[in-house]
Amino acid sequence: MGRFTGRVAFVTGGSRGIGKAIVERFAQEGASVAFVDLNEEALHKTATELKEKGYAVYAKIADVTDASQVETVVQEIVDAFGAVDILVNNAGVIRDNLLFKMTDSDWETVMNVHLKGAFYCARAVQKYMVERKYGRIINISSTSALGNRGQANYATAKAGLQGFTKTLAIELGKYGITTNAVAPGFIETDMTKATAERIGISFEELVQASIAHIPVGRSGKPADVAHAVAFFADENSSFINGQVLYVAGGPKN
């Protein structure tokens, strides 16, 4: 018996990196897990790995920026598992560039995935959570919400998620639903590898440069973020609502 036995967790962008670590954490602790992604190969690989371990899994290719797809997915999760107790809005993309080089598409793509995606998913699950008088919504923000060169779009979206978090906390709290955010710092993922490539250095060089500014003296791993998400998702965290937890190895706010 794990602490999430009998619970159903839905994670967006759950096939790789932070999302995969979150899905694995919930599965290991007893939850039925559902996740969506646009990367078909990664989604199939992760779903297969989990099923081979005997976990209850729902996995589907879906675009979180499409409201109808989100509604269909959430209905299918409820049909399969009977509920959706935990939502983790993790799906994200980067389109980094300095302001004068940033295109309309760079801006809109990042806004749509992070903000529209989180809105559609939260709106879709809340009615089921309200009916059951229980829910946990966790939004994945970032230390970039505090400002980061070359990320006007990403920083704005991640800051927006913090405002979204606090508003949902106010609106949904009376229904037994808490909403919190986890804001990772430097985490070793495919996304940070893409950042190294963009700025023209090796990933190891980026890791070492980042560690130089992290008080605990190491880079973050996806499991570090998954641990924080699990803390907010725990039944015993019912009096923690509307908070932003920075998982960055040291002060960020």
C-alpha cells in the first residue's frame, strides 16, 4: 500500500524528463496513472515500461492546447479509472530568443502550451474533483518566472502559472481541492540539453556553469521535482494551498 493507492493521477507531458519522473513516482506509490504527450515514440516507450512493471496506465497522444482533445482525455480517464484525483500541468516547450529576435510564433507557442494547456486541463478535471470534494492540482512553474535572459515568453508563461495557481486555490479550496505550484531551477532534462545546444556549449559545460551558482553544489534531477509534486499531492497536504515551492538548490525568491 502506497500513499496514493486508490488515487488517479493525470500528468501532461508525462513521457520524458520531469513528467516521466512524476508519473513513475505516482505509480510506484500506488496511484493509477494517466499521461498525455505529443511525442509518440516516448509515450509508447514510457507506457510500455510502466505496464511491464504491473502498473495501471492510461497513455494517449494528445495536444493540451486543443480543448476538445483535453475534454475527451479526461472523460476517458474517468471512464477507465473512475476518477481523476490529481492533475499535474507539466507539459511545456521552449522557444528561447532575445526579445528583438522573438517571433510571434515563438511567443504564441509557449503561451498556448503552458497557459492555455493548464487552463483547459484544470477546467476539465475540476468538475469531477468538485463532485468528489477532493482534488490536487499542481502546476509546474520555473525559476524563470523571476526573469531570465532570452526567455521573455517562457518567463511570462511560468509567472502566469503562479497567478493561475493562486486564483484556483481561492476558487476551489472550499471543495477540498488544493492548487499549488512547483518551480524547478536547473534540472538535467532534454529541455536543458536543448538550451546548451542553442547557446553553443556542451551539456556538461552548462551543468558545471549552473552548479557554480547553486548553493547545494549540484544540479537538479527530475526525481527532485517529482518529490515536491508528491508532497503537494499527498492527502496530508490539505492545508497547503496556493503556494509556490522553488526546487532549485537554494534561495530564488
